[in-house]
Amino acid sequence: DTGVSQDPRHKITKRGQNVTFRCDPISEHNRLYWYRQTLGQGPEFLTYFQNEAQLEKSRLLSDRFSAERPKGSFSTLEIQRTEQGDSAMYLCASSDRQGAYGYTFGSGTRLTVV
Amino acid sequence: AQKVTQAQTEISVVEKEDVTLDCVYETRDTTYYLFWYKQPPSGELVFLIRRNSFDEQNEISGRYSWNFQKSTSSFNFTITASQVVDSAVYFCALSGDLGSYNTNAGKSTFGDGTTLTVKP
């Protein structure tokens, strides 16, 4: 297993366009998380899944954001009608249920909205 | 709500100096977990340690040590004999009982990080 993979690494999009990011977690991990990180800040929680069930979604997340994890494997994060304020690094992480070894993070997808 | 405060935004030391990164947390949970992560210039966050709220024993791993004090809600991280490769942003994080399904169980709340620069 090569760890958590995220695709694409970078995305530049025009304001108003939709974007979708993909995350492939470590196969044995049943928990998958999405975080957003802006410059000089710590990662900010967006949502997380236990297997295919989305257990929590941040109240900070607008309705333009949606995430799925079909069959409890990979996950996608979609942002509709992107705004400049959406520009950030989007991080995916996975863990086993007990989280004994914390999260394993992917390298992130850097989104720039122009 | 959970909160993590890392008051030191940036620290700069000379190689071989010892350095302590502070972390103060707030939570109403009785069972919780504390973490430290390292984010090197390459960008990928790397897990360093997890402690649970019932285990206040200090931990040492090579040049790294952690001091958890429940009485002051602090979980400080010390690097002994720092090296240039230690230069990174370090994040402290807090989560609820990972095995349960309460609101804080599945997510970690991160501090804003401390940027450590170790100069040769």
C-alpha cells in the first residue's frame, strides 16, 4: 500500500466552475476525512466517513460542497460554483476506527480559483 | 466545542539547541486524544504521536519527548539537540473518543501550527 493518494495535485479553475477531487485511502482504513488548509492555518475539518456512511459534515461547509464514498472505498469531494474563497489545500486522510496511529494524510489537492 | 491553541507562531533556534513547542487545549469530553503532526516543506502532514486522556505519562522517542499535563490542559513537545531536518510546521490536534460515535469522535481539531526553523 502506497499510502493515501489524492488526485489531482493542483487544480486551477475559473470562478463559477465545478471541481471534483478524488481520494484513495489506505485500503485497511475504514475512516476517511476531508480537511481544508489555508496558508498559516491548521487543517480545518470538512467531513468524515465511516465506511460508506458520512457521519458528520462541518457546519462551516456550504451546500456547494458535497462528498461521497461509494462502497466505502475511494472518496470524492465536489465543489460547485467555485468562489475565490474556496482557494485552499484540500487534504484527505484515513485512519482505522481506533486511530491508534493518528491520521495518514495524502499530499493534498491545491485549488486555485481565478 | 473543542479548541487547540498553539501560541507560538514561529520559533527559530540554532542547531543542537533544545526547543519546546507549546499546546493548550479545551474540551468537555472526559475521554479524548491528543496528537502532534509534522508538516515539512514538502507539505504532507506526518503523524508523530497520540496520547489518550487517561495516560499522563511522559513519552520519549529518540530526540522527541512529550509532556502531557491534564491539570493545565497542555501537551507540550520538546525536541532535544535540534537538527536542520527538524525545520517544519508542527501541529497539535485534539479529538474525542475515537471508538465512539459522539460529535467529536471522528474529527480532529487542529491548532494553527508552530513554524520551527533550525539554523545550522
